[in-house]
Amino acid sequence: MEDDLIASPPTAPLGPGVPHLGLRPRLEAAMLELTPARRAGLWLAYNFFDESHAISQDLDSGEGSFWHAILHRREPDPANAKYWFRQVGAHPVLDRLAVQSLAIGYRYTTPSAFVDFCERVRATGSAEEALAQRVQMLEWKLLIDQV
């Protein structure tokens, strides 16, 4: 049931966005089949911040900290996002993101630098904002596949 929700999530804004309320029943049903880390990511993909936050902050793992960091980056709360990315530490998704982001035109160096980039381009309607959204989507896909 969750396969299509995970395979085709909407492109998330760099900010909090608006929850996809019409999908809530399907998301709730899908949650029964998912690990907690995937639940946090799926709620986040559809802009349900409270649900995602409640799960990610209770996960004692790099993935929990990663989802938590992404959520705070989008909130936007850049200082908190950077804090949670420091809690992530070395993570295979970061290595893959550094390599794969080049194919979409962005040189991903560190989570902190990407937080700063998102802060700079959020709500500008610019090509750079669209690029940041593509990188964010790649980040989400890599992490959801990891967990």
C-alpha cells in the first residue's frame, strides 16, 4: 500500500508546506507496514510535520536525527537543523548525496552548507530554489531507501 506513496511523493517545498490532508487516511494505513524511520520520512514527504517530528525525535539512530534535521531545515529553523545534522555524523546517505547531486547540477559538500543554501534561496522562485528542491528530493529518496 505504501509503495506508490513512497515511489511518487510530491516535490516538497523548502519550507513547511501544507499537509496533504486528503491523503491522511492512506498515509495512516500505510504506517502500519513501515518501520518507524520510514514513517517519519513518509509523514515529512506529505508535510505532516507534527507526526514526523514525534517519531523522528524519539528514534535513537542516525536516521532519526537525519529526518529530524530535514524537518527543522524546512521549518525553517536552520540552527536546529544544523544541530541535528551534527548528531547524524557520518552517514552513507551523505556520501551518496555528494556523488549523485552532481548529476542534477549541485555540488553537495556538507549538510550545513546545504542548510545555508536553502536559507538563501527559499521563497525566491529562482532556478536555485528549484535546484535546492531537487537536491532535497534526492536526499529524501536516498534516506527513505536506506531505512
